[in-house]
Amino acid sequence: MRKYNGYEQAEAYTGEYEKLEPGGYICKILKVQAEEREYGTLLRIFFDIVEGEYAGFYKRKFESKKQSDPEAKWPGMYYQTVREDDLKYFKGFMVAIEESNPGYKWNWDENTLKGKLFGGVFGEEEFEKGDGTIGTSVKCRFIRSVNAIKEGKFTIPEIKRLNYSSYPNGNGYSFVGDDDVELPF
């Protein structure tokens, strides 16, 4: 076999990776995008963890992914909807931001959220992998104040399961009935 240039400098992929555990983390907003929709506004909150053993978790994950995928997207994301007919969740979000950042008062300019701290409650969610199997990932599920996280005043949510009821037979796989079609093997 011929020797490949760059082998000595290449980072070895061993299949091991850093996995975030469900729990409460102190996070910082890096960027916010507001998108108007028919129901109201969708806020995309780009964030990273800034304290504890997982500080910089999403930056490390992004930089690792970017090495093999130049189009990689920032993985630390929280989506907040704002609906005029149901503002209680958005107001709860803003109260947590204001409590976490003394002196800050929401002024309806999403750009003022950049650099603000919040407490994130992270839990597991199921997702369907490309091969059809089910995997789990840990995502920010709820926003709380920084003090609530530091004082342990939160509950880790139960795993968010996929909704199998939308599949034909309820288990994620379609039923193939008996017929005369030959299998391709």
C-alpha cells in the first residue's frame, strides 16, 4: 500500500465522542434570528454552555463537524415561538432572561439578547437515524433562570419519544403484505 500524505497530522476518528448528559446548564446566547411566520414569530436562539465541565460543548461539536462538512450548522439551538394569542410561554422565556441578567429589560429588539445568560434544562429526545433506527440526543428543552439551575430548582424532563402514531402500523415501519412481488435478492 502506498503511504498517504497527511497521515501523521490527521486526527484519528475512534468512534468516541463527547456526549452531553441531561441536566441543567448555564448558557450564553451567541446570536438570535427572528423569522415572521403565519402564526407569529419564530426566534432561533444560537447558544453555548458557558460553565462547568461542558463549557464550550457546542463550539467543540461544531468545530469537529466543520472539519468534515464545510456546510455544518451550529448545533446549540433553541427555538422559541411568539404567538399573539398565547404569549405565556414567550413571557416565561423573557422573565428567565431578565432574571438571569440583572438590569436587562426586554425591549422587543431580539438583537439585545446576544450575550445574555440563561439556565437551560436539557433532556433526551428520540430521532430517526438515516438507516431507520432510533437514536437519542440531548437538547435544551426548557429555559429557566440561571439561579434556578444553580439552586437545582428544575426537573430533568422525561425522554421525548417519537410520535409513532403517524406511521401506518404504529412502530415506525410500514407493513408489507403478502403478494406475488419477488424480492430483489
